[in-house]
Amino acid sequence: MKVCLLLLGFLLSHPIIAAAAPFQTFDSKAQLNDRSAAGSPLRATGLASFHDVISANTISLKCSLQGRLTNVSSKTVVAFEATLDISSGRAACFHFDYRIDYIFTENMLTPGTKYDLTEDWNPVELENHGKMLVGEPQVNFNVTFVEFSDGSSFGKSRLSDDLSHERKTKMQSMNSLLKAFDDGGGPAMIRTIDDRLAQDTDTQSVLIFLFDIKGQIEEKGAEAVVEDFHKRLAIVEERSNLLGSSFLSPD
């Protein structure tokens, strides 16, 4: 999941600008608005809370979200992509990209189960240059792509275009790291990851995956990571029957 902070001055939905008082506080709430296309197999619900502290030169925003994403379809979801835009209407807007893939994990999003959207963000402080925007708080969620365990899908997005390649790349990376472990243990695994990261040719999802694996090796030890790799690869092999045999074929 990726997050970036955007100034509301760039949002056309908040055109009203007022002079900032020396010190003001505002508390507000907003229901999550699911803007997904009709027929989306995932339904988002939730409530956001905002606390804005506005001084002569700065705006401090504290926001939180209690929410969930429910699989309302009759099929098991193996991957999805969605976006979240959340704004207090006075200070700032968070934009999140969700790229979730369960292909390597034991549990997928079965019918009726929920993905937790709950977040409690740290306060963010911005310069306001003596001005503040006045608008209504908003929380907008949009499901752009869903892949089911039978290989069918809903919608289309960047994830739908990259998914097969990213999965194959992660599998190849795990197999490469298993070989490195056989040749030189944990230090060889770390060197292999560092060499791969230095090339900087992978997608963001794969880079995050490699950084995460390196952290796990340093925290849990190489043996635990190797055991986890074997479990993940076994799960993928079982699911290749659902996703198509070409999934495990080389590029």
C-alpha cells in the first residue's frame, strides 16, 4: 500500500479559501463513500474522524478511519486493487493505493469475509501561509480491479496488467534466494538481494517484496525465511490449477 500527501490547494473540490485565525480547532466526521463501478464484488464501508488544529502559519491534521472492505460476491478473491482519498476539507488529503495479492498466502478473501481498512494516522503539519481551505470532509474509496481464484476478473487497472509478471518475478526471486542459501547461507541471501536492489530494474511491488525479505532475514534468521519460501511456493503450485498452468511457465 502506497501513501502520498497532497495539499488541498490542488483539489478543485475545495475552492473556498479563508484567512486563518490565530488559533482554531475543528472536529468532524465523514462516512466512507464507495465510488466503485456498478457490480463491484467488493463493498467498502466506514467512518472517518478528523481533528484540525489551525494556527496563523500552520495546519495540523489528525485523522483516523474505521472501515472494512467486504467480499459481497459468491467467488473467492485472490487479488485486488483500490484507491482511497480522505480529506478533512480544511487541511490535507491522503491518497492510498491498495495492491493486495493473496497468491502466496494461505488465506484468501472468501465470500463474506472482510479486509480491514482501519487506520489511525500520525498528525501531519503543513504551512498554511495565513490561509485555510473551507470544505466538507470526504472519504472516497474506489475498487478498480479484482481477480478471482477461478481466473476470472472484474475491472482493469495497472495491477491487472502487471500481476502475472510480478508473481513470476517474486517466484523467481524466491528460487534464486533458496539457491543462494544452499550455496552460502544467510549472508549469500543478503548479497543476492543487495545486488538485485542495486540494479533498480524491478517494479515497486517487487522492490518492496525484496526489502521485506531482507528485513525478515535480519529479524528472524535465514532458516525461518527459507521455510516460509517453501510454504509459499507450495501454495502457489496448488493454486496454479485455478489460475492456469501458464502461470508457472518461464517468461
